[in-house]
Amino acid sequence: MVKVLNASPTEQLSSVYVLGVRVDRVTQQQVLDRLDSLIAGYRASQQQTSCQQLITINPEFVMAAQRDPFFRQCINEAALVMPDGIGVVWAARYLGKPTPERVTGVDTLVDLAKRCAIKGYRLYLLGAAPGVAEAAGERLQALAPGLLIAGAYAGSPAPAEEDEIIERVREAQADVLCVAYGAPAQDRWIKRNLARLPVAVAMGVGGSFDFLTGRQQRAPRMMQKLGLEWLYRLYREPWRWRRMLALPKFAIQVVLKGRKADDA
């Protein structure tokens, strides 16, 4: 099944379902243009339009969504679902409905920061360890001169902190909220609070703050192009091997029942 999404008055975006989980068939440029449109509309409405959720997805997310109905709902109802993991790109191709390219969260965050610097949009960075969001903001400002960081705060995804965090974001008058609590916590947090988030777009960014600040190392560019970032991360963090077991399970399920699930 291919779903056509309303992207803008002049553009239609389509999506494919991988094991019942939505993946949008978009380029990074389309993602940036869509975000720009959402932010511009939010400002034009004097902050009266509803916040929209952006999710990046990889095979681990797809497998987690099989066990977590609310997480699956978060993904399938989001405004945009970016094909981050190479396994998701492969699955879409296998299903005969390929994505144009892989769209990673950290690269999108950097390019979004550059777009925001040009347009005067304001970013709020939420999550990661204490002090990391602030450091990530400084790094983004170095990469995107003129970028306005409305605020940065570690906080936590605990429900007890939600009111305080939302008030902080409101006072900061941000346009975009980037949440780095890791999946699925960050995406569940955004979905729970979507109706009252005072921003145009809320985006789960996973470990992007750690990559930006050098606390985590990205794979060499060649490995990124080959879709082997997962292997490099396993080399750097061998304790992740249990989580990586989701990858062969994902591939097997896509091969055995992927087309049937997609047609359902």
C-alpha cells in the first residue's frame, strides 16, 4: 500500500508501509522544504496552527513498533517519517516502492539549522545529558552562522517534568523543538504533548547532539555511503550487540511477510 501525503499546495509525497510501519518516500531536500513550509505557516498564523511531528526511522524502530502499538501510532500519524536506516531503504526497495535516498537525522538537523539561520527561525534543543544540548547548540551555530538557539535544556521524558519543559519552550518562543531522549521515549514524549507544544515542528533527533559535540563518533564517510554506520557503531560500542539482533530479525520478516503486510 502506498499512501499519498499532503506536502504543500504544489507537491504530493508518498509513503510505503514496511511491516505495517510508515516510511515516507522523500529526499532530504523535500524534508527541508516541508519543514520550511510548516514553520512559515505557523508564523503566518501567529502560532495558532498545531505542532507537527517529524520522526526518523530505522529497522530497530520498525521492530519496536511491532511490540509497542503506541509507538507505531506515533510513527504512522507523524507529519513526516524519514528513512534514516539503510535497512529501511533496502526494505522499501525490496517491496518495489523505493525511497529516493537515505535521510539521516543528524544530517537533517544540520541542514535544518542552516535553513533556520537564513530564515531567522528559532531552535530549542531538549534532551541528552546535562550540558550536551548547550554544547550542541554552540556547534550548530558554528556550522550555521546566525542561527538563533532559543534555548537548551536536558530535562527528562518523565511525565512529571512535562509541564515545566513545555513552559520553558513557550517562554523561549521557539519555532522548532529538537528532542534527544532516544527512541521510542522521545517520540512518545512528543506525541503525548503534541496538542500543547508551542512550536511548529517537534523532531526526535536521537543521538544527534552527541554526534555534533564529538561525544560519539560517526562512521567514516565511505562507511556512511555504503550504509555501514550500524557496523561501525557496533565496533565502537560492542555492548549494543543485543540491540543489533533486531537487524537480521527485521530482514527475515521483510522477506517472509513484507509484501503481504504491505498489501494488507
